[in-house]
Amino acid sequence: MERFAVKRGVQKTIGGNAGLAKLATQYFENINVDSEGVFTGSYGLLVMVQGSFDASGKLAVDVQQLKGGELSEFLDAANGREMAMESRRRWSGFLDDATGYSAKQRGDKAKEEAKKFSKAKSAIKMAYKSMELMDVSTETKTKAAELIEKLQGMIDSETPPPEGQVKKLNDLF
């Protein structure tokens, strides 16, 4: 399952999961929508594409592609290479429209998010190490424990921690 950042207002403009399913019909075939608004479809070498907007407003997509021998057979078939290129073009076009970001912007957003997670994890490690090595008051330990719990909860739920929270933890030591 991949999650993509969605530009502000795009989800509302599209019309939520119902609109996302309608958008998917422009790019994929055999679209089915369940009661929760999650669509499933396919096209060419994309055997299964399943997606919806999650509770945090991100585009959550699960994709299965042909692999190994099946992929070789697909590419060797008549118009196989053209269908593969068309599959990639449709996938990219769908992501562009569903997120409001270009491929480069999606990559930049993913890097930015990864950086936030990395900083938070680093701050947590440093806090534990600082508490171990330094003589820290009980009050500071309590504040640090609260901040660590909050940050760890965000990391576990795959929500990018805000820089302010990370800075607060770093500033305690």
C-alpha cells in the first residue's frame, strides 16, 4: 500500500472517494466500488489497482503488476510493449489528477515526509541517550516522556510529526 500526499482542496474538488472512483474510470477498466468508496480496477500490466482517500486525506493505493514470466508473455504479445507504455502513462496520469501534484512534486513530498520521520526518530534516540548520560530532573523526564509518546504515536500511525514537536523535544536537552 502506497500513500501519496494530496494537494489542498483536490479531494474536495474531485468529490471524495466517489469522485476518485469516477476519475479511475477514465484511466482503468473493470472498475468496482465497495460500500466504503474504495475502487478496484485494472489496465494492461496493472493487474489490480485499488484506491481511496484515507482518513488523513492522503491517497492510499495498492497496485499489483505483472511479474516474471507473465510480464515477459505480456510484453512479447502483439502490442504488448505499447500496452505496457500505455499502462504506465495511465497510472501516472491518474496519480497526477488524484493528487494534484506532478511526479516530481510527489517525489519531493515523499522525501520531505521521510525527512520528518527521520528527524523525529533521531530526536527520540537523542532524548533517551541524554536522559541516560545527564542528570535530568524528574519534571524534564516527564515532559520528555510525554513528547516521546506523542511523537512515537505519530510515527506508528504513519503521520508525519510536526517540526515544532521535534524541536520541543530537542530543546529539553
